[in-house]
Amino acid sequence: MRYRRVIALKDGRKCVLRNGTWQDAQAVLANFLLTHGQTDYLLSYPEEISFTLEKEREYLEKKTGSDREVELVAEVDGAIAGTAGIDSIGAAEKTRHRASFGISVDQAWWGLGIGRALTEACIECAETAGYAQLELEVVAENARAVALYRSMGYAEYGRNPRGFRSRRTGWQEVLLMRLELNAPWS
């Protein structure tokens, strides 16, 4: 799925939201490792990431060529500030209407509107792909992320009090959230 949009950030700089391509693999992988070390709210720790540069290239190319999945980058002044994507929950008839959403933004770029813009872009891509529902999991104490998702129409549908086990804080409650999309039944 192809996507490209230029937005203005809160500080006036331009940000390009676009597909991550194989040429971005090194920068995207570096951003992934960086962001996973900056916060305790993401799924994994940097040292758990086993993706090689070649696997990252293949992953980005697969997403760019897909009709139903996407991996987007937010590029500011030539740097990858964040990434977000949608993944199909499944190809079976009973689940092909559902997609999952994931996002990470480098802490140096927080507060400029990149998270909101990437979230909006992924919602648009999910609707274009024909999904009827977009789902995510978020650590309950991540108040900024929870507020963003709620402001965009996501509704909580469950909680897992032992969703994550943090090295730093122990058990983290994970909220399950979903967004009904304006796409036809796929």
C-alpha cells in the first residue's frame, strides 16, 4: 500500500509521512532500537530485537507491496522520527475485517504532533484497505497515548492486569482498544 503526505509540525517544520522503503532499513531499525530503549511502554527491550538489516529491508518491501498492510515512517529534516503500521489480524473470513496498529516515536520528537499524524495516517490506510476494525494494546499508565487514542475514537474493550511484566516496575496493566472504521465489510 502506498502512502505519502506532508504535514506541518507544531514547531512549523515539515514532516513527511510515507512508506518505509528498503533504503530506509538501517534508519528504521536504528529508530526501532532507540525507541524501545526510551520507554517502558513498548512490547520489547532493544536487546530482544533480532531483526537483521536484511530482514528489515525485506519487511519494509513486503509492507510497501501489500494491499492490506503498511509500515509508515515520519521523516523530519532527513531523520526518521517515528514509525507506525497496520498488520492484518488474519486472512480467515471471520477475522479479515480486523487489523492491529502499532506506533513508536523517538522521544526527541514527542509533543510535535507526529504520533497523532501517524495514527491518523494508519487509520486512513486501514480504511483504504477495507478493514472494519483497528485494534491496539496500550499500557494503562501511558496516559498520553491513552488520551490520544480516545481522542481519535478508540474505545476500551478490555483490560489485562498482567499484560506486560516490566523489568523496572513489575506488572503493567494493558488496555485493549478498538476503533470502528468507515470501511465496507471486507
